[in-house]
Amino acid sequence: MPITPTYPGIYIEELPSSTHTITAAPTSITVFVGYSHPFKTGPDNWGKVIQIFSFVDYEREFGGFFTDQAFHNDGNIGSLAHAVNQFFLNGGANAYVVGLQASYRDGNENDMGPIVPATLTLPDAANGNIVFTALEPTDPDHPMTVTINNLRTSNPAPQSPPHSPPQLPNDVADITITYGSRVETYRKVNLDPTDPNFIETRIGTTDRPVSSLVTVAAIPESPPSGAAFTPVSEALLQYVSPPNPGWGVFSVADFFPIFQQDSSLDKLPTFNILVIPGVTKDLILNEAIAFCEQKRAFFIMDPPADQVADQGGTNWIGDYMTNVSPKSTNAALYFPYIISTDPLSGNPVNLPPGGTLAGIYARTDTNRGVWKAPAGLETTLVNTTGVVPGGVMNDVRQGTLNPLGVNCLRTFPGIGTVVFGARTSVTANPAFQQWRYVPVRRMALFIEQTLYYNLGWVIFEPNDDPLWVAIRTSIENFMLSLFNQGAFQGATPSQAFQVKCDSTTTTQDDVNNGIVNIIVAFAPLKPAEFVIIKIAQLAGQTQA
């Protein structure tokens, strides 16, 4: 505050600093969009952005893994849970998920009704009904069974006359639910609503779930004292998925609203990476790319599942990249699909690579920085046994794909499967050569996002030299911190970056119009794609 001198002496006045600290923006917050569990996603979560920090969070909010014939009919459209799991396993730490509610769709994407859980109604010995409702999709390849055995009475008193059949009902039983490799057993269950071992209490109801496989409802038609179990050996829950073997679930109409203005995702202040697992429909990809460009984010694209590496075969990935795949400086495509293990069945499963790559991006950002290409022998993919057979790569094959912007995943002996490409989707276009490499583009987006969210204090400040000096000082300090981390080319700061904000960038007309212009230039690090070793032999040397 100003000082008013009243006596001879020394006065001290603390002046406010004209510089403002700039906080680096995040680089690997990832958004996943896709179909989540049809029966376990929270009722308020459909279409909403939900933040998660682990796969456990995902399971709580969206139900975790599931499998369903209708989803398989559309390729890998139901791999959202796998993609999120791969993200966290490979180094991701912060994500947002937009779960979509699937309906059955015919070949023209017409809505044919909701996905309905399978039910099983079993009579008890007193003519009541016990209704089991599956919490997982079932189909002929993924059945769910219920077994009721070890029936006994809750009253152990001997019956009369001796050696006659028991007169008391078998009101206690063991119940086993089986779904693939998952088995749940509930022992000493009864049909007395007043007992702690009542079937609804032990297994759970729709309102109070306990089991992860089923809910149960007991509907007695006689007093509880007369209720009894009937033995059941592996009764199947009714197949309902899908009613028509040719139906799928994918629809452009489900994804399109997510990327429009004022959507839940549009209101998210900051994210860096977008993944839409398994989706290759160009209408959706174009919307996603435009959205990422607006949000200063980067889009990791998956290839179609049927694409192959062999140029002589059909469905060559090079043709897809050249003629079909959308192009953007803010997007990159990775190929091929990877092989992992399905947690539900234990069998191999083919996964689109996008979720895994998002985790690799996050891991590289943490270990090295956003300026380091998320590729190389250090980018070993976790939880994968390799790539699908049609995508096996060699040097010659990659030599034809790399200039097209196809980033290849390759398996090397003793190392594993790694990312062996770092190009954006516009690589083949000479007009975008400055944005050929993924780390260069992501570095620019990182600086843009950082300055955008840290320069709000400039608004409404007097537009003159003191403001310009403060702006330059703040940005130069930030850029210098990046230089000291090895983020730029150049041996000195002046070679690595420049910040200009003065009368040469902001004219009097700009001042009159309330405009201040800031120019930030940097020399990006570009990955060493091609290492050339030259060997010369010394001739005519004397032999010892």
C-alpha cells in the first residue's frame, strides 16, 4: 500500500511482482468414449463424463468387462473396458470415460430395442417362484447356469416314525452360479425372509446387489414355514442376446452428440488425448478430429480390425490410410491389433491398440516428457502377447507404411512388442511437414494449452510497456524451465526459443482495439527415425 512520509527516516514499501508464475498444463489426461456394461453402468452415468483414476474406479462406475454376441457382430465395438484397463496397465493415471448405452441395431442401424438381461424362473416345492436375473449378457457362447443342491432341513430334530422320509421341508440349500470361469457359491441359503440367510439377502436384489452375476427375487405363494427348495442341476438362464443373430449395437447416432457443443464432454475444461476404442466409422472419426482440434487435444485412432500388413493382400492398411482414414495434425493411427488375455474367459482376445497407446503416451510423458516420441524399444506394451497374425511386420513392410503415417507395433525377440512409429496422420502431405511427428505436435499443443490457461490475468490490464514486459518475463521463465529439461533444440536459450511482446507485435491500432499480440517460437526436438552408420576400412596397415 502507498506510504505517506511524516518523519525523517527510511520507509520500506513492498511492491507487487509484475511477473506471474506459469503452471504447466497436463499432457496425458485421456478421454475414452464407447459402449459400457449394459446392466451395470450407473443409471446417471450414461453419456456423462466421469473421472476415474484406476480400473477399480471404472468397474465401480461402469461395471467392468463384459462380452456379448451383438457386440462381437460389430467387431471390437465393445472393447471400452479393455481399452481403459490397458491404459492404466501401461502407465496411464488420469482418465475420463463417456459410457454409451447400447441398443440392438439391425444392419441399417435402426433401433430394435434395448438389451434385456436374461432371466430364470424356478419353482420351489411350495409352488412359489425364485427369479434369477443375469447381471452379465448371455448368449450360446457365454451361458450362465444356476445349480441348487445339498438340500436339507433347517430343523435337525429326528422325525417319527423312525426311518421314515423327513416330514419337514428342505428349506436350506447351496446355490451355485457359473458364468465362464467365474463361479459364485452361496451355502446354507433359505427362503425365510426373516432369516439372515434369506436368499434375497445373501445373493442380492436389484436394489441391494451382492452377487456380481445375478440378482434374485423370491415370490412365495405360501407362508414362509412351508417354503422349500427344489433341486436344480445347471439350469440355463434364457438366451436373449441378440434375438436376431445378425443384429449388432453400433450406431453413429450414439456417438455423434458426444462431440457437439454444450455436451458433457464439451464442458470438460481440459483433456489431452481422445480414444474411441474399435470405432472406424469415418463420420465419427471426422467429428472426433474436429472436436480435438477445437480442444487442443490429440486423437489416437484405431485401424479396422480386418486390415493386414501384406501389401499383396486385400484390406491392406496402406490403402485404408491413403484413401479412407481422416487426416489431421492432431491425430495418429496405430496398427495392428494386439493380442491379450480375456479376463472373463482366460482365452486370447484381439484388442484395438488405442487404449494401450494412450497409456504409453502417459508413461513417456512422465518418464521423459511430452517432447519425447512415444516410441522406441523402451515402449514395451504391457499385458499383450504380440500382434495379430495379419499385422506381423518386417522392415520392408514398415518401409512402405511409415511414409503414409501408419505407426506400426512390432515384436522383437527378447524385448517384446513395442511402438515403432511416431508420425501424425498428415505425414504424406507436404503442406504439413512441420507437424509430421507426434511429439512435435503434442509439444505445440502442450505450450498452447499452458499459455491459454495461465494468461487470464492479462485481460483488462493496461495495454502498454509494463504489461508487455510482464508477459515476456512470465513466458520466458516458463520456456526456460522447459529448455533446462531438454525440451528444445539449441545449445542456448536464444537458439531454443523466442518470446516477443512489444510495440513490434502490438501496434497502436491493436492497442486501440484492445489487442495484445504475443509471439512464442520454439525449436522442437524431432525423433531420430533413421540411424545411418557409415563404416570405412583402413587399407594397407602393417601386420604385427
